[in-house]
Amino acid sequence: MNTTLPAAAAALMAAGILVASATAIPTEGAQRLDVSEGPAAGARGQALAMYKVTIPRGTTLDWHYHPGSQVAWIASGRLHYTVVKGTAYAMIPRFGTSPRRVPIRFGQTRVLLAGHGLYEPKGMQHYARTPEGRVVTVVTVLKKPADPGTIALGSPWASPVPPRVPAVAG
């Protein structure tokens, strides 16, 4: 299991960059626990935020984007992740070296497994599904403007890339 993301977040917290909070907020059919948030040093008007998102089995999250860049770590389960606009990157961990960076482009769906990472550049549009019988837990860290964290665009079925099966594995 890759521990780089949680270790990095812990280092940020220890450095005083993140300020602890703990409020559970249901969003997009998922349960989001706000773990930490605080100003991003050197990025005026920006904040770093860390969330633990628990997505129930059989859930399809809304088509959306984030106004800032986001990294995520799949802590458990399988997430079927679809790009609607832009390019995201699956990050496949490798011992002793940087993760393998696999692009996910417009119209592509990739299955992200427990232990995989994900990088979403600012403004890229996407949605995700949990079609299997397991709950999915994702830890996210994002840089965002001090206001909104997620901009909803509507149902995935209304997007230019509606949900489909099968997805590309791993």
C-alpha cells in the first residue's frame, strides 16, 4: 500500500500549513469528512484541503470539476473514473521510484484500485461510479480558492460521456 499521500499530508499538518477540523458533510451521494484545511503558503487566496470521502456501493457521483488541482489516494475499493473534459492521471505506485503516470483522457473510463493515486488538474471535468459491491474510500488533497470546493455540472448521464461498462482496468 502506498503511504506517500498520507505521509505528505501529515508533514503539511506538522508544518502548520493545514488547520484541523472534523465536520462530516454529505455531498453527491457520498459522505465527506473534512479532515484539514488552511491557507496555501505562497498562494494568495488559495487553500489546501484534505477530505476523506466514503462512497456507498452502487453510487454514481455527479459530473463535476474542482476550481483547483486535486490529488487523491484510493484507500479501499474500486472506483470507475470517467473524464468528460481535459486529462486526469492515474498514479500507479511503484516501490523505490515515482508512481507510473497513466493519462485518462476525454471519454476514457479507468478502474482505480485500492492503493492507486489520481491527479486532477484544475478545472478538468469528471465523474465516478462504484458499481461493485464494496464501499470505496478516497483520501483527497486539493488546492482551491478560499470559496467553493466542487462545481457540480449535473448528472453523468447528461454529460458528453455517459456511464458505460466495461471500464479499463488498472
